[in-house]
Amino acid sequence: YRFLTPLIQLWPKPWRYGIGEKLQTTILAAIDQTGQALYARQPLKEPYILKIVGTIQTVQLFIRLAYDEKLLEEKQFFSLSDRIQELNRMAIGWLVSARPPHPGQAVSPKTGGVDLDKNQPSPRDGNRS
């Protein structure tokens, strides 16, 4: 937001008050959604995070439109795109971590990875039924 706002102020009026305001509003919505997801209880986080991912993708589309309309220089566009892609990766990682593990699997508290349930036979055990 801090990087983009000064750039928008340099855009011609029709773009600044059109796509520029919409872009700023969308970014602020993503920040608001992040706060809501952060403080939501664990089973309720997923819908909020899905909204964040969608909002981030919308911001990426607006940035692309601004670049196509020559409102952003190539260097600015790539810098913004890299930041937005990083935010998208973080949101998707958050989404994955917010989802409960599949039945029969437990999350290892030590590594954060998924371990097989202790009641399940290990793949190394073979078929010893």
C-alpha cells in the first residue's frame, strides 16, 4: 500500500479516481480481511483466507491493467508483481496450515509436518497382517 499510493497520485485524474481508488480500496480490503482471519477461531479461518487470496489476485489484475495502460513503468510493475506474488504465496501457505489434517494423519508438533497416525502400519512394515 505504501509503495503503490505515491505512484497512483502521479496518474492522470481519470485513472487516479477510477482504477487508482479501486486499487487502494481493494488493498485496504485485503488488510481488513487479514485482520479478520487473524482473530477468527481456527475452524472459521479458511473462508477469510480464501477471500484474502481472491482479493490479492484482484489486486494483481488491477496492477496488470495499470501496466497495460502505461500507468506503471516496467520496473514498477515487476516490483509490485513480485510483492503481490509473495503475498499470495504467504496467504496460500496460511490457508494450507489453517486446514485441518486429513483423517488418519496428525501434525507433528516438532516439525510441523504431517506424520502417519500411530495406529496405522508404517509403509516400512510391509503387509504383516
